[in-house]
Amino acid sequence: MICFKPVKLLALAIIGTASLSACASIEQMQAQTNSTPTSTPLIQANDSHIYSSSGATQIPDIGTAPKWVIAVHGGAGVKSRSKMTPELEAKYRAGLKVATEAGGKVLAQGGTGPEAIEAALNILEDNPIFNAGRGAALDEHGNARHDASIMRGRDRGAGAVAGSSRIKNPISAARAVMENTQNVLLNGAGADWFAREQGLAMADPLYFQTDARRKSLLKKRAKSRGEIAFNEAGETAFGTVGAVVLDSAGNISAGTSTGGRANKRFGRLGDSPIIGAGTYASNQSCAVSATGHGEYFMRWTVARDICARMEFGGETLEQAANAVLVDTLKPLGGSGAVISIDPQGKVVFSMNNKGMYRGVMSSQTKARTGIYFEEVK
Ligand code: ASP
């Protein structure tokens, strides 16, 4: 059902502040991208939608009082329909479905939110069509430099890595920072050093580079140093990956992993490794993973702001997500989207552009995937 509802602007300004081998993962990735895609649409009869002139919100059906829930994203700024082939769409849906189910399996076995997030995001990081891990966007020097973060809502434990260039699965390193150090954010060579010390899988920098990303960079790099790459249609593809989870212990968590933006300035970091900007989780309010134009997400502390609106302003998750994404960021040109979850497991997808690659599953509903925001069937 489609309903039109003006989204309220509140005058509230709250500024909150495994060891895998590279070869195994390539085979795993090929199996995923070759697998038969699901045709199951994301939309169910009891999903609800809010559309405004500049955005859309989807609240997928996750059943009644589910024990566990997982939602994943593979980035906002999806390819325009004219550029999307059935084969490519099938690859995106298959990749999202496999990742969502991997996280769901961990949760069904009683695993924690961070364990499920790591399982789901490792699969998307290994899949070269997403902008994280292998296939990450390349910087102005032609290198992949990865940002990732994870946060658990139970105690606001958090971990992140930024600008790493040798960690095969950056979300695993972020989780290791959270669980095995007293720090929150490690960067560059220090992050790489730490991951190696932790026994995590490492990769040669060439492992991350794909022909598609190299071609895209060469086209854009001619224009200007450090200028963000846009495609022929003037669109910028994001493709970051993320997940939010309610686990069977009743805790919510969020995680995000990305290569950042194509042709990004050497040394540029986005919102994805920044707790409060690209990732946030608190059992008192919500858990959020963002994708989009990172500079806006950092300046408007998007993930924390959504949760703070719930915590201090009494807003629902969809009101808070829409207030930040649609009412605030969209008019400023801050293109992007978020996946979010509240402590009851209610999932809200909020988008202010064409859509977001996404998947959702719960203890009561099977994995479904979506791409465009208007995919109402
Ligand atoms: N938010 C990411 C960044 O700005 C990009 C993305 O979401 O794809 O680094």
C-alpha cells in the first residue's frame, strides 16, 4: 500500500557528537555471483511505505515479535533502470540474499549481533560488485583504501579501521578493535599492522583492484585530482555495505564497510569508519548503518542524530530517519540512505535518492531483497 504523508521537521537540533584465504574467497564470490538469483521481491503485502517528493521509507514486514532480525545494504545511489541489465540485477540480488542468509544463520544459532554482521559483511566484502573489500572504489592514486566500523548497542562498544590497504575483510578488523583493544579507531599502516598481529586474513593491495573499478577511475581521474567520480548519467554510485541486527539476546548492533568514493583524495576518510556518522548502535534507541555522500553524513552526524531524536525527542525510528535523510540532507544535496533498526526489531529503510541495494530477514520471515525505492509490486 502506498500512502503520502508529509514528513515533519522538528526544531530539534541534537548534535551528538576467522581466518580466510584470498583464494577461497574468490571461489566463494564466484559461486555467489553465479548462483541462481531470487525473484522474491522485497515488498510484502504488509510492508508499509512513506513517500515524499524527495525520498522514500520502507518498513518491511518482519513478523510479530521476532526473536532476531537482520537487514543489510549494499549501498545507495543504485544504477538507473536504463543501465541495469537483468543479469546485473540478478547478481546484486543473489549477493544480497546470500549475505542476509549468512547473517540470519548465525542469529538462528544464537550468535551475537557483531558475529552476524561480520558473517554477512564478509560475504559482501568478498563480492566485487560491492564497494567494499575486493572491488572497492579506488582513490586518486589507484589504490583501494578501506574504512569500516562496528558498534554494539548493549554497552556502546565500538571498533573501526580507516584507510587500511592490506586487510582482506576490514569489518573483521573493526570487530577485533572493538573486542580486543581499548581503542575505537585505528588508521592506515597501524590498522594493517594490528590486523596482521590478530591473525586476520591479509591480502596484496592488487587483490582489491578490479577491472571495472580501474576503468571507472581512469575515466574520472582525467578530470581533476581528488574530485569524486560520477558516471555518465551524472550519478555517483556508492555501494558501501552495512548491516543492522537484533539478536536473540535482545541486543541491537550495526556495522559498515567501504572503499569510500571513486577518485577520492589520497588520505580522505568518509563517514563509514566514524562512530556516530556512518555507524551507531544503542539499545536505548536504535542501530544505524549509512551509505551516501560521507562528508554530509559526518557533518550532520547522521547515525547518532537519528538515534538521539528517538532517545531525547521521543520520535519513532521512521520519523527520526526521515527527518535526517529526507528533510535535512536531501535539500542540502547530501545524497544517500540508511538502514536502521529499533530495539523491537522494527527495520526502517530511508532513502533520499533512487534507492538502495538491500536485504532483510527475521526469525519469522525469509530473506528478501530490494533495489529501487519505488519497487512496489
Ligand atoms: N559513505 C561512503 C563514503 O563517503 C560512500 C558510500 O556510502 O558508498 O565514504
